[in-house]
Amino acid sequence: MLANERTKMKIRKGDNVVVTTGRDKGKSGSVLRVFPTENRLLVQGVNMVKRHTKPRAGQQGGIVEKENPIHASNVALSDPKDNKPTRVGFKIVDGRKVRFARRSGEIIDR
């Protein structure tokens, strides 16, 4: 994908997601950051890696655990009703385009 192309992300910052594949399958967390150009998400407590950091001014060195971005295709939005993975759909409600959970039909956007 080219750098100037934009992809439409169905998952946004603050959404609760469930990991569907990979090492962290079954884990869930909140989306901390979205990288639309790379089609990746930073999910709280998922895809943890250890970084070995040097001590710097005002910061202690050592082994730091932090989240790594995960590809958007490996996560699914969790349904607001039962917290199980669901796909996302769009519909017009009161003249606004809103997201809804395909599993239960419940509206996600407020």
C-alpha cells in the first residue's frame, strides 16, 4: 500500500476489541491508538514485547514491557451486549451514519 493511500478503519480509538488469531488469541482490550496507513492498532495488554532500554536523564534503564501494534485483520470488535467478537456494519440513523454490531444489531456509536 502506498503511503498516501488511506484505508477506512471500522475500529476506532477507545473501542473494545477481541483478538481472533495469533499468540494472544482470546484476549481483549481497549484500542489505545490507530495507525490507518499501516492498518494496525495498539491494543491495551495485547502483543506485549520487552524492550531493553539504556538509562537516560530522568529515566531508569532496564527491561520495559510495552504493547506493539497488531494488524486490524487479527482483531474483531466486541459486541456491546455479550462481549463476543462481531463484525461492524454501517447504517443511517436520524441522518447520521453510525456503526452497529452485526451480531446483535446494537448501535456502537453514541
